[in-house]
Amino acid sequence: MSPCSSWPGIAATRCSERPVSLDEWRQGVASGEIVEVFACGTAAVVAPIGTLKGHDFVDPQPTGDLATSLREELTDIQYGRRADTHDWLVRLDA
């Protein structure tokens, strides 16, 4: 499932989910085409990426409200503060 198409919080945001080379990433941030970067996964939830570091560079990354909004929506679903309209939760009975 692509978060670009299934999360109401990013429905109005231009989003793509695809492999991006390091050079493309750095050029996109420098040009302003990339306006926010974050990582997500089952264990990480949603984590903004504030700095990109390599052997010969340290690049500050753009931050915004999208990652915070997505993290809040996901953790609200996990803790029962928001309805799970995606059917992501599975009840485990001992």
C-alpha cells in the first residue's frame, strides 16, 4: 500500500514513493524541489530527517509539518485516540 494514495493527511500533497539516488536527493533539496524528508516503517513510525551525513558532506534537510502530522495520525490510531479507517490494527488475545 502506498502512503501517497491512502493517507488523508497527505492527499493534497504532491508525493512520490520510489528509489532516489543520493545525488538526486541532494540536488532536489538544493533546488527546493524536495521540501521535506522523513523515514517511516513499522518500528520507526515516522521520523523526520533533519541532517543527511556522508563521508565528505553534512547537509541540513528541509523540515515541515507533514512528518509531524503523519506521526500524530499513526500514533493516534495505534493508541485508540483515532478510528482505524485503514484496518491496520489486529487484536491479539492471549
